[in-house]
Amino acid sequence: MSSKRVLIITYYWPPSAGSGVQRWLKFAKYLPEFGWEPVIFTPENPAFELQDHSLAKEIDPSLEVIKFPIWEPYGIFKKLKGQQVGDPSKILEKKKPSFFERLSIWLRANVLIPDPRVFWVNPSVSFLEDAFRKGQYQAVITTGPPHSMHVIGMKLHEKTGTPWLADFRDPWSQWEFLDTLPMLPWVRKYHRKLEQKVLTQANAITTISPTFQRDLANLAQREIHLLTNGFDGADFPQEAAVDSLKEKDIEIVYSGVIDAIRNPLPFLDAFKKAFEKGSKTVRLRFVGKVSIAAEEYVKKDAWLAAHVEFVGYVSHQRVFEFYQAADMLLLLLTTTKNAQGNIPGKLFEYMASGKMILGLGDPEGDAANIIKQAHAGMILDPSDETQIMDVLVNFDPKEEMSHVDFIERFSRRSLTRELSCLLQKITLEN
């Protein structure tokens, strides 16, 4: 059976790190099994902060990756300010941002629409259009944010009629990040107008959670397909590789970022009260980038400082060693506007590890519902310290979780099968 070719337009690609990279790295890995030959279109010189060079090992040598130059406006501010301008989300956390930082945020909000990658749109369309007209691709996929990727897909679709699937890893006009920007009313309306064009013109739309699926369906008045993130069993190491990491009676691991919208303090307080006077040896490990505020909170408390370890950022490959060495996996969810639909990509890897998951967040959110269905643990209200302590005190590391059958639907291969069916459907309908 000859493969059909699909162009995947994504800003994030190795060596960039994060769940957005994993999503399309894994889809590209398994699509050939279902009759689709993926081709990646990504910036040659993107401006992303977190990098994981180990991910390059997961890229099949036969996968075609087209890297096309991008111009992003950060260079202008770098020259004006004399140094690199930081991530807008981090600048917004500052109590007293500088003039140039405030200016960069205002321009990000009101000039760079839909985002700072907008200058990549027209050059990319001009570069790709001829290949589409010649029939080199039978479908195109765009994944956002950044939502400029969808504008590229929309323009290619308008010019060539190629079937197009738009993948929303986060909302667009309803995205909580936009609410933090000093955005003028007409700019907000323009975002909605662009979003509506994408939602109307795409042949298929996918998103990562039931809440985002419902919200997008209300906006679009059409079917939105749920295509969650997942896990790849091939990522997990052999048990023998992690024996040296297991040292305490109870090892608790949190993997990922701790920032302004993920608050570890309620868990740290409950953790201390649950184990400070007990006989069990315990350790809490944070694997990933942690806010300075959280580190300072731990350093100021002698007991916490002795029982909490900040491992720092490690490669995605090495994260699985910490999963395997853990007795319990901690999940800290956001409590912001989009929190109910936020399903961290690591949740599926947590479940596949077979370890108990203790989460703090919305007990009725999408992540909580998946954990309940899988019998993989629980999500508790962060304010309920008594219940958190009760779970910790009564936790038995020897108790095995039995949710293997349920989580198979979230394997990267199973999810790619769903994606391939969607691609087949929109190409036959076209």
C-alpha cells in the first residue's frame, strides 16, 4: 500500500522540549504504520527556552524535516535593551517590569497578532504553495499555539484546497494567557475573527481535552474531535536501570514545571505535617524547573530542606527513571481559567508507570475524571490539608495500581490510529 504524504506544520520540534513537542514527535513516529508518510515543517532558528537534545534520537532518520528560516521580533528588543528579552509569561510575573519589558508586552498584545510568529506566515505560504499545487501532499496539519501555524494552514487551504486538520493544544480567544495581556478591545475582536475563520474552514479540528472540545464546539458550532496526549511504552526503561534511585521508604516524585500557576506550598505543608513525627523515611523530588519562590520556601524550613530534593531539568529520557523509582507521583494542576480542561501530558506517562497518582487541583476537572476512570489515584482540593495528610499517612507503597487495560487507549500508537482515520476521512471527502 502506497503512503499518502501529510505535512505537519509545528513551531515546536526537537531540540525544543515539552508536551507540545512530544505530541507531534510521537504522531510522526507512528503515522507510517497507518499508511501516512509525515513530513515536518518547522522553523530553522526558533526562539524557545527549554531544550532537550536527547529527543533527536527519537526522530527516524527517514523522516523528512523541512527547516525554514523564521524572523521573530525579539532581536529588536535585544538590541534596544542590550540583552535578551525574556519569556512574556515570566515578565508578567514581575512586580516591577522595566520600561522595555512593558513595551515588549504591549507590542506582543496589540501588534503581533495572533502571536510573535506571525512574520513566518506569508514566507512559509509562499515557500510551500508550489509543492501543494503539484500534489506533493495529500493533507496538511497545523498545531497551535502558536496559532500563527493555523493561519499558515488556512492560507494554504484557501489557495490549494488541500484537506487541512487544525490541532488545538490550547484554546485561542478563550486562552487564559491572552487575559494577562494589556490587549485593546479591537485586538481581542480580531483574534476572535481569525479564530472563527480557522474553525470554519478547517476540514477537521482536534483538541486535547473534553472541556476544550466542548468550548471549541460552542464557538464553531460543529464537531470537534478529541485527540488527547498519551504515552509511549517504548520510553520506559528496564527496572534494573533505576534501582539506585530508590533509597527511602516512600519516594514521591513531581515531574514538570513549578511556576506562578502551579502552587506546591499546600502539598509541602501537608507533606511535612504527615511525616515529620513519623518513623518512615521519606523524600519528595521535584524533577524539572522550579520557581525561586518554591525553592526559598523549602530552604527556610529545616525539615523540608532535609526531605525535599530539587533535581532540576533532566532529559525526557531520564524522567522515566524517576517515575520508576517513585512510590507515588505528584500532580499539581493549575487553578486558572482553563484549568478544568488542562490535562498535563505527563499524566498519561504517570498512569503508564503503574504508580499511585496524587493530584492537587479541580476534583471535577478532565484530569481528575481520567484518573478516576483509570483507578490510578485521586485529585484532591489543594485547600483540604486534612485529606491530603490522610492519604499520605495511610499510603502503602506495596499496594499495586491496576489500570493497565484502561490506559491502553492512550498509547501513542492507539491515538495515531485515530488520527490516521481522521486524515483518511477528510481526504476522501475532499
